[in-house]
Amino acid sequence: LPMYGSLFVDGEVVGKIHLPEHRVTVGPTGHVSDGLSVCITAREIVIIGKVRGNVFASDRVEICENGTLIGNVSAARISIADGAYFKGDIRLHATQPKTAVSFEQEEERAKAYA
């Protein structure tokens, strides 16, 4: 399923989410799993619900209060709130440079996925 833009998950996703230039938010009733392979790849990942699997963020991962992540994290930054549950390993890497995209390029990409 080709996707463009940020994604808010408020249901169940079994499989991979690959949005390397965008933000993925797993909402309070969201559940994402793909065993222990990389199940989410994004620029930013915010976990309010549950994720079972590894996550890779070119920028940051945030596990909010009541959020659950069982899996490994690879990110430039990570934030784990009080009340969050995390079980796994953390690998921090340098922030990857953001590519400059003009407004016209954004519109063309959006049209391609419409």
C-alpha cells in the first residue's frame, strides 16, 4: 500500500510501516506488530499505544505515558515517559540531515499518490 505523509494508527496493523520521511503515531488504541523484525521505519515515531517489533527513526522515538514498546530502538533521540513500558535495546545514531523539499515538489508527490 503506497502512502504519502504522516500516519496515525488507531487500530491494528500487522506488518511493516515504511515512511522514512514522515511521522508515525501509534494512538492510544493502536497496535502495531511484525514479530521482531523492523516494523516501523519513519523520521519520527510516537508511541501512545502498543508496538511489538523493532523501530527505526532517523530523528526521534517517543514512548508516551501508557505506551508500550517491546523491541529494539534505533534513533538519534529517544524519550521514554514515566508510566511507559519498554523492553529492548537502544542504539543511538547521529541525526541524518533533512532534505530540503520545495512546496512544488510536495504538491507533485501528493498528486502522484492521489
